[in-house]
Amino acid sequence: LVDAGKLDTCPNCHARFEVPGVDALEREIQRQQQEKFERQQVSAINKAVDEERALKASESRSNAPNPGQSVFGGCLFLSVAVAAALFIVGFFVLISAFVKQTDPAQPPPRPPASAGSLLANSDGDSFYKAERDPPYLANDVSGHQTRSSAIAALAAQFDESPAWVEANMGLSNSLTEIHRNLVRAKVPTPPQLTRPGGEVDYSLIQTFKESWRNEGWRHKSAAAKAEVLALMIVIVRSDIKDPADQEATLNYIQRTIDSW
């Protein structure tokens, strides 16, 4: 039986016989079982590692910001910014249109585009100063060597003839006063009967004065002051119905505006 490979242990003493075929088979079975056990261990370890990675990835996704919310928040912020920008642009366009509004038959004068200030480097507000180069100024960006060329520049600015400028500019050497006289001549009083002793609208005067001070118009160019004065004239004649009160208010503005 031992030789046939069917018996490897003595039935009496239980001594184990060396059976080559049987021992080799047992060793192969044990090796396979050991390999299977090791594979199971490795598989269990890999599975645990994968589960831990999946858990960490899930936690990272839960803590990450929601892309939809981010996109929605960005779109909302962009919409608010665009709306605010449009509101500001519309506001300034409306103000600009209101400033430029005067008698439809006689548009307000438009000073030339600013290319630097000659008044800033000259003797303040003088229309003519012999020591200055150039000696004549038509506005804050237009200097001239002769009086005739300065008058021609004022005529072009107010869209009138040089003779009209000479007749309406007055006798003052102040460029601001000259512009003020030309603005008043440009927007004449409607032909209505007036009564003497008109009343000054001090409420409107106070509004003008506060705006003048808050915006710092006193320190701006003569051309800018002329535009603001033209706007004041339009508002006075629009808000005050009585012609005598209009004239009284406009005269008060002309007498006191230099001290505002």
C-alpha cells in the first residue's frame, strides 16, 4: 500500500511514511492555499485603500463650492454691475442734455473742446493783458495776438457775427463777465409786458448757490461758467412765470454770483 501511494501512515504506530508523490501533492496544495490567502489579504487591503480614497473624494466634493451657485453668483454680480453702470451713464446723459437745453430757436454756445488751459498759465480772467503771451483770450483754450482774432473766436463760439460780439460783450475786461453778457444776449427776454418792482425768488437763488459751491464752479473755466449761467437763465425763465420776477431774479444773480 505504501508503495502504491495509498498509505502514508502506519495504522499501528501512526508513523508517517515518506511518500514522494503524496508529500509533493500536499506541498502544492499548501502553496496554493497560501497564495490564495495572500491574494485575499492583498485584495482586502486594496479594497480598504479604495474605500478610503472614495471617502476622501466624497468629502472634498461636499466641501467644494457648488459650480452652479458660483456661476449664478457671478452672473448676479455682473448683472448688478452692468445695471449700475447703465444707470450712471444714463444719469450723466440726462444731466448733460438738461444743461445744453435752451431756447430751441437759439441753441446755447458751445466752447471749443479743452486742449489745456491758457487761463491757468495767464493772469486769471483777463480778456486782454499786455504782458501776457498771447495778450488776448477768447476762452480758456483760445489765445490770440490781436483783438480782432479774439473777437472772431468769440463770434464762432457763440455762432454770431463779430459785430454782434462787439455790441453785446460790454466794457469789462473780465472774460467771465464778457461771456456772461454774451450768454444773456444769446437768450433774450421774451417780448412780454413787465411790471416794475419784480420779486427775487430767493428759494431758487439758494438752490443755485448751493449747487455752485458744491460743484466748485467758482474755480472752473470761463467757458464752463458761461454754460452754467446759461442753464440758470433757462431755469429762471421756465420756473418763474412773472416776467418782472424773472428779471429781478436774473439781475440778483448777475450782481451776486461773483461772491458765491
